[in-house]
Amino acid sequence: MLDSKSASSGQLNIAMYIRELCDQGLEFDEICEKAAACRDRMNTYFVLNNLETLRKNGRLTGVKALVASTLNIKPVMGATEEGTIIQLVQAIGLKKALQKMADIVARETANPQKKCLMITHCNNLAKAESV
């Protein structure tokens, strides 16, 4: 079993890589080793447009969620090497939050020409395309 330590696009990225390794005819143990190394090189970033999920799971108090929503504060989130979700920065407005996320990705990505960038969205294709 391989924990992706990521979410949808991270899981897809690993699955596509495993398929590529299988197509090369590698042994199971070598595929597992390479897939884990791939996972350890991945980064996950996202912007929350709605803070309700953070409020419901106890990561944000009702008062803080109300204030942040009223002020249109959007958190830019990431994950630690262990897969724990963390807040990286925040911005006022979705457009600025997405720009900050893109800046973080550009700054933190080594050898981008050798990486696969995956962008997912939840019912907001226009914003995904703008990123």
C-alpha cells in the first residue's frame, strides 16, 4: 500500500507514474520504491474559496470563520512531508489567493521543466484555466 500523502491530483499523478513504470516492465518492488520516491518529491497546494469545511472539522472556530468570510479572506494551503494540511499564506479575495499560490509553486519548484503540473478545481473551470 502506498499513501499518496496528497489529494485527487496527487493520487492521479502517482497512478500515472505507476502505469508508466509497469509499461517499462519493472518488478513490483522496484515500482513501489520508485512510486514512493515520486510521492516524496511531490507538493500539494490549494486555495479554499469557502471556509465552511475548516469550521466543520474544527480547524477554525465559528467566530474566525465568520470574520474571515466577512473580510473575504482566502487561505492558501499546502501539505507537510507527512501529508498534514497547513496554511501557507492568506489573501483577500480569490484572485489574489490564486496568484499567491501560483507564486509559491513557481518559487518552490525545482527543475519545473521535468515536473508534471496538475490543476484541479471544484466547479470553477475558468479560475483553473486562469491559474
